[in-house]
Amino acid sequence: MTTKADETFLDRIGIPHPLRWGFLGVLIFMTGNGTESNFITPHLMEALGSTEATIATVISLYSAAVLIASYLSGALSDLWGPRRVMVLGAVIWVVFEVAFLLAIPTGSLALVTITYFIRGLGYPLFAFAFLVWGNLITPTKRNGTAVGWFYVMFTGGLPTLGSVFALIMIPSFGGGLSGETGAMWSSIALVVIGFCVAWFGVRVPRGRHRIAPVEESTPAVLTAGLRLTATNPKTLMGFLIRFINTAPQYGMFIILPAVISDELGWGQARWLTMTVLVYATNIGVNALFGYIGDRWGWQRTVRWFGIFGSAVGLLAWWYVPHWVPAGSTWGYVLAVAAGCVFGCLLAGFVPMGAIMPALAPDHKGAAMAMYTTAAGGSAFLGSAVVAVVLAIGMGNVGVVWAFIVLYAAAFVMIGFLKVPQPRLGRPGEAAEEPHWPRAR
């Protein structure tokens, strides 16, 4: 048990001091992972001579791998400890990124799909295992803020700094298809550096070993999250809300590159710049919305800022670029501003990372397994919505409105997820002290 005098500045703003290098490692790792995020669809279409619908299917399968690994990041952290799971994620990412990049020149859609699918297991195991580690260390009264800082780093890399890195590296390798390929090869270095920063920088013992009780069998640990979701309707609703949360973000990664770059005439560089600015806005307020949630209420923050606000922002990001003159500078500025509204209010979902374990206080590990599953699964849902809506001929505007319908469902479900919060003074709740030893 520690007192306020034992806390560092980082502790007080919501970053557990012993995990500080892990947060930086996540930022660097996710920058490498996010390098390709805003050009991979047109890149594969050109390299493989495939249609947008075909590549959307490839990315949907990749996103399915992300979903699977997101669940395993929590379940395996319970079984082995988060640190070991982070190692597994980094190794998978590097090995299969190399395999994926070697597969593209062969022109084999099957080989590209398989290697990209397996690579999709990598980043959730690394990043979301670290999120579980943070949840173990952070006191409940600051949990929302700590989750916010995690997403500052996560979104700071994917797609924000990843897009900046792509903007720099693509022209450095000659632009076009070869420039994009060079950028992806270069991203491997960032992933390795990010892993090393986290591996050598975080020394706190808790998180190095099994979290689940020793008497629980391996199958019981691995299925705990699924069993909790099947028996606890509120956990299921929390899962679905987080599942919906960033799905539109990943859907926009698929449909907007061609719309902004080609259809509306602003070009690839301006599309990547738009992405950087939109998600830089998100980075700037992730920790803020975690703080707001801790003070004003996690549920209210998610409902009005996260769900309602993101729905309005998404519509603005789609329609404003179509309402202004295509290719115009002032129109581009307005389009970016509209996107920034979405990027900002998307951060309103941050308190879901505090709500989920609070819904099942006796099964926090299992609850976090489902949270990380939903967080990674958003990529799957986003790409799946695009693939399905385009396949039935409703076009890109149909994709946008499909996401609005999902947000409406989330708006209804969040009303059922009231949880006690220590800082809000709920009856019977005492402020929880940090679990880490005095920082040196």
C-alpha cells in the first residue's frame, strides 16, 4: 500500500510509473504496425490486380485474426502473464510481416491472404496484453485515465504516426508501389524497437507470471471470458459496445483512401495528411476523456461523447468532403475539420476499458479478455461491414449508414451498464490505493 507521497507525476496523471517504458514501447510498435493502414487496400489491388471487394475480403480475414488474438491476449495473460504474451505477439508480427511482403510479388492471392492473416495475430497479443498489465497495476479510481493513456499510445501509432512514417518513407523509396513496399519493409524496424523498449524498460514483477488462480485448469482459464459473456448479459452488452466503437474507423480505412485520393481529387499525400490530423485529434483527447469519465461518470461519457458524438462526427466526415468542391484547398480544410470531429469524439469510448472489469469485479481477467477481444474485433467488424454492404450493392454511403445503425444499437445498450465508481462516491466504495512499490 502506498501513499500520495510515494506517487510520481506519471502516477498522478494516470500512467503507472513502473509501466512508463511499456507505454512508449506500445507507441513505437503501433507506429510500425500502422504504417500500411491507409494504403494497404489500393496497394494490394494494384499489386495483385484484384478488385476492391476481393481485397476487402482479405482484410476482413486479417481482421478476424485480430479478433482471435485480441481474445487470446487476455486469456493467455491470465495463463502465462502479460509479459510473455507480448513476446509472442512481437515474434509473430515480425516473422509473418516478412512472409507477407515476400508473398506479394508472387501474385498469389492465397499466399498473401494466409500470411497476412497470421500476421494479424501479432499486434493484439503485444498491445492488448500490455493493456491487461496496466489494468493489474492501476488503481480503480484512475482506471479510465490509464486506459485513455493506453489509447493515446495505441492510436498515436495506428494510424497517426504510422501515416506520418508512410508519408516520409514512400517518397524516400521512389513513391508509388515500390515506395509503399519500402515503407512496409522499414516498418519492421519500428516494431522491433518498440518491443525492445517495452521488454527492457518494464521491470515490475507483477505481470511476469500467471494471473489466474493456480487451481484453475488451463481450459477453464482460456474459456473464462466466453463463459462470463454467456452468463452475464451486461458483459455481453459491454462487449458489443466496444466491438462497435472503432469499427467505423477501420471501415473508413478501406473506403476513404480511394474516395479522398482519386474520386475527390486530393491525392494520396493529402489523404495520409488528413488521417494524421484526424487521429492526432484523437490522441490529444484520449486521456482527457478518460479523466472526464473518472470525474463525470464512465457511462455518461460513453453515451454522449462516445456513441452520440461519434455518430455525428462520422456523418460529417463522409458528407462534408462530398459537399465541398472536389480538389479545392478550402474544401479540403473543411473535410479535415469534419474528420477531426469524429476523431475527437471517438475518444469518448475510452471509459469502456474501465466499465468492463467493473461489470465483473470477481472475474476481471475474463472481463478484460472480452474487452480486448472487442477492441481488436472492431477491425473485423469494420471490414466485414464494408465487405457485406459493398457485396449487396449499397455502395460506400450504405457502409456509412450501416455504422450509424450500429451506433444507435450501442446507444440503447449503454443505458444498462451502470457501475459503481470510487471517485464518484458511490455507496460502499472506497478509494483504491495503487498496487505498485515505491518508485525509485
